[in-house]
Amino acid sequence: MKLTKHEKILISSALMFILLSVFCAVTQQNNINVIKHSETESVQYLIDINKAGPEELTSLSGIGPAIANRIIEYRTQNGNFKSTDELCNVSGIGKATLKKIEDYIKV
């Protein structure tokens, strides 16, 4: 059976759509680093504060780029955190901030 030019375009468009959908699904499935703070969504994993980079740290509620950099600086100067409570030694993180993020972090 010979396909018309119009049929070939439709088939190739459908295949491209399917491939793009699969690619997006796989990419989204592997991107578990994004933590959503909505009450209706759950956390995918805990952030290790001894290994996390600025992007992971800023995904935490109340942690902006400046505080993320202070966490990394503190970690560099003092070694790994021994407990999550030690985050209160970082300027800009108090008990209230720690309370907001404690369910999302680990050492």
C-alpha cells in the first residue's frame, strides 16, 4: 500500500508526538530533585545537607541563595553537620526555619 504525502506527514507527526511525550515522561520521572511545597504533594526524597548543592538547598522553604551559600560555607569550614539541629549555627537559620525544613532534610 502506498501512502500519500498527507498520510506520511500525519504519521510522522504522530510519531514525533509520541516520542516527545515519552521523552518528557522519562525526564520528569527522573527529576526527583524538585521538592514541591504544596500540602497536596509529597516529598520525593530527603536532602542530605552534607552533600547538597545550592540548587537543592534553595528548594527548601525559607532557604534562599544567600543562606544556601552560608550552609555550604559552614560545612566547608566546620566539616559535615552531625545533626540537623546544627543548621541553627548558620546565620539566617533559626528554630522556625529549621522546623519548616526538618522533615525534608537529613545528615
